[in-house]
Amino acid sequence: MSVVDSPFTTYGDTTPQKRTITDVISLIDPADAPMVNAIGGLDGASGKFRFVNDMGTTVEWLEDTHVAISDTMNESDSITSVVTTVTVTDGSLYDVGQVVLIGSELLWVSSVSTNTVTVTRGVSGTTAASHASTSAITFVGNARLEGAESSAIAFTDRTVGSNTTQIFHQEVKVTRSHNQIPQYGIAEEMAYQGDKIVPSQMRLIERSLIYNAEAATGSTTTPRIMAGIPAFITTNKASGASLTQAKIESAIMSAYNNGGGGPWLLIVNPATALAIKNFYDATTVLRVDRTETTLGMNLTTIHTPFGEGHIVIDRWCPSTLIPILDAKHCGLKTFYPFTQKALAISGDYEKSEVVGEFTFCLRQQKAHALLTAVS
């Protein structure tokens, strides 16, 4: 035993000193899932899609469309102003009494035979004119003759969208001895580690929605993988290279023109959110509430003529991608909620697993948009 000179100080015998330590553990690593929350959580699709018989690893939803109201001419050459029969691309779209627009001329359909349509030229005050062989045809009205017999027109087939479920799993394994040791900030190591898993796995669900390009049905040797956003959105897909305000609003307009109604969710990386904020921050016409103590702008909503776009800042979304989602038509479906279960052991430890199974549902893909190669 060593001899310590007087006076006794905190620098001397430190052996019996108690540590000053917090009884809580701070965890800085982010585990939020803003996109999952924005589209309704882990089971938001159930209420939106109204699934029945839903205990299956493949989920399906039904979609339908209206009959198209546009077509094209399919002539071998241009037609003159006196031609009264027109070859079209899809004759099933036409019915007696329809009024169609080619160029600035209105034509009235008097009969249909396969892809040959007989018309009256220059109706409703318009002038008959020559038209190129593949001119666009727009259906603008229907003017039936009084007393005319009914006639058939094409219907649309329903289509089926689908996705497969994906299993998310993580094991917890703690020795018996360690689980018994009292610790600051932890009542029990096994429970503490188990509680960390769901937030951690939420990050992976979020990224699966972003990166999974197609579904895999799986087998005994390969896993099921759910399709993510890129697998569904094909129509309103455009480049976001050298991103501008106009490109964002053009994508929203494209979704609107194809039937989307908004409001839309713009899922953006923090750096992209800053770039978008700067577009509007620099505008020459900006309405803000006056304050003497706060500067800067927190942009949460973009107002466009086609609907609102709500900014969802998502650190898990790459800066090269901006999904623009109509939240009414997408969401996650829970097949099996995150559950922690004890596992059989063969040694001096405790072991459990946390497992959950989910899939992503997105219908009416034309109601959404996707900007790629964003820079």
C-alpha cells in the first residue's frame, strides 16, 4: 500500500471514486423514415387499396382506364380536302356520331368499318383541309342523329398490378452473464438491442423503396424482393440533369395531364431540398410574413397551377433521384408486423430475432412522376 502525502486530493487515490455518468444513452445515428411516414406508415396501403384475402406473399390490385380519346391517321399518303374516308390506327375507338378534330378541321363520323372511318368534312363552321398521313386525331364530342340505332364501341380491359412481400430480419444475441450485469442507461441488454432493430430496419425499408428496380418472386434458394418506386413509374419519367424549377413543375404537369390529381409528395435528398429552396428563394415575386429576428426560408410546399407539391426531405434518398408521388395511390402493405421472438439456444446466451414482412403498392403509375439523373 502506498503512502499519500497530505492533503488528500482528487488526483490521489482514484480507486474508490464513483464515476459521474449519465443514466441514458444518446444515439445520434438517424433512424427516421420520412417517406414511409408520408405515404401512410408500414400498412398505409391497406386502407387505400382495400385488400381482401390478404394473407398472401403476393398482393394484387385492379386498375382500369377510360377509352382513349385520341388516335392518329394511318394513311400511306396525305389526304386532300375532299376525301371522305380516312384510315386510322385503331378503328375500335370510333363510333357513329363522333366529332373528331384533325388540325383545325372538325369531322363528323358517319360510319366505321374496321380501321376505315367515313366522315363528313368541315363541320361546325370549320373548313375542310389537307392533312398529313399520320396526323393526330382528337375526339372532341359526340353528335348522334335523332332516332339512330345504338352502335357498339370498344371497352377497356381491367389490368392487375402486383408486388411480392420482402422479409426484413435481424438477430439479437447476448451472453447470459452480460445480460445480468447492471449498466448505466440500460435496464437489460437484450431488450435494449431489440429496441434498436426496428428503427434500424426502417432505414432499409426506405432504401428498398428507392433502389429496388424489379420484383423477385423468390424460391427455396433465392429471396423474395419487392419492387420499389423505379419499377412502377414509367410514363412520367424525365431527366433532372441541371435541375431547374421548370423541370420540377413540368414533371408535376405531366402527372396532372395523365390523370393525377395531387397533392404530390416530392421525396428529396437534403442537398436537393436546398437547391429547390434556392430556386424559389431567388424568385422576383415572393410573399413572406415579415419578422425582425428570423432570416431564411423553410420550403415545405410548392404551389403550381396543377396542384401542390409537398417537400419530404429524406436523407436516405440519393441526390440523383426525385420521386414525385400521389400519396392516394401508393403505400406499404404489412404481411407480418415487426415482431421479436425468442429463439432456441444451444449455449450460454440468450437469442432472439426481430422479423417483419412488407410490400410496396403503387397503382395508376401515370399519376406519379420520377426525375432521374438529378444534378
